[in-house]
Amino acid sequence: MVDYQPNIVLVNEEFNVVGTRPIRHDGLDKVTGRARFGADVHMPGMLHGRILRSPHPHAVIKSIDYSRALAHPGVKAVVTAADFPDSSAEFVDQEEGAATNYGFYSRNIMAREKALYKGHAVAALAATDPHLAEEALSLIDVEYEVLPPVMNAFDAMKSDAPILHERLLTMTSPAFRAGAWGDTQSPTNVSNHFEFRSGDVEEGFRQ
């Protein structure tokens, strides 16, 4: 049997809130079912969104056919990465002279050429009813070419590792952000490689 001990009191000062049992003003509504959550809100003309995600951790998206989903009752729209501008070569200046390639951000939001992880968004749709949206989601046909995945950071850094981003080059200058430009000439999974040195390491160990 566990012998419970009282909490250690570090100070004798009394507080207004700490150490007390404040009233939860929404507690009664929650336990009685009167509280309204986001899922309880239904507005006139409201649409329900669903996202189709990749079942593969690494795969080329060869084709996406959403014609059956778009024709399904209640479906108002279906979108893929092809419906958004391709920002693969768009570099945006950040603070202090840093630069960021928005192409990597946009491809994380929705897969374009490849699915880069299991659960990567491939398509999205909106329908008048959540159940109709779920049904329509199953009607989207995606053809994948499954590629070898990279399962951990150590394997990703190997020279023979499968390349995830064909446009990614390693940067060694801390003045720039990931994906802007790099010092390597061939694609790699290593986005940044910085070395920080201070003093003489060998002398430090001798001391």
C-alpha cells in the first residue's frame, strides 16, 4: 500500500488562486451536456471538409482522379496541389538577411509530386454533410509509385539514402534558412550543417 505524504510547503505565504480549488464556471454545463463545442455549431450553408491522406511514407503521386467524388451528392469542391500556385522556386527574404524557399512549406501543406510521409495530405473536399464528405473521400482514386522510405535521421544522412526533396541542397552558412540555397551540387536529405567551435578542444580535455 502506498503511503501518501503531504506536499512539501516551500513558503508560508497564502495565495488567492495557488493552492485553492477555484470554481470551474463551465464545469456544470459540460457535465450536464449543455456546453456547446465546435462540432455542435451548424450554420446555414455550412460545408464540411475532409482530407485524403497518403497511406505511404514515400511515394510518387502519378495521378489523382477525383471525378467520381466531385459528382457525388452534396460535394461542392475538390482540390489538390494542382489547384494552388507552384512556389517551388519562390525565395522570400526573412529578417536579418535570411531567405526561405516557400516551395518546401507549400509541399508540406499538400503533396504535389510526392507524398513525403504517411498521412501527407493529397486532396481535400467540401460537402454539405460530414457523412457525404466521408463517402466522397473514398471515391478519390490516387495512383502511387511507392518508393523506399527514410525511417530515421541517421539513415537519412547516409550517402545512399533515398532522396525526399530533389531540390534540397545542404547549407553550411547560418546566414540563410533551410531550403534557400546550399553548398552542395547534388540533392541531399541534410538541410543544414553548421559547425560551432570555441577554443582548443584537445587542450580543454587535457586540462
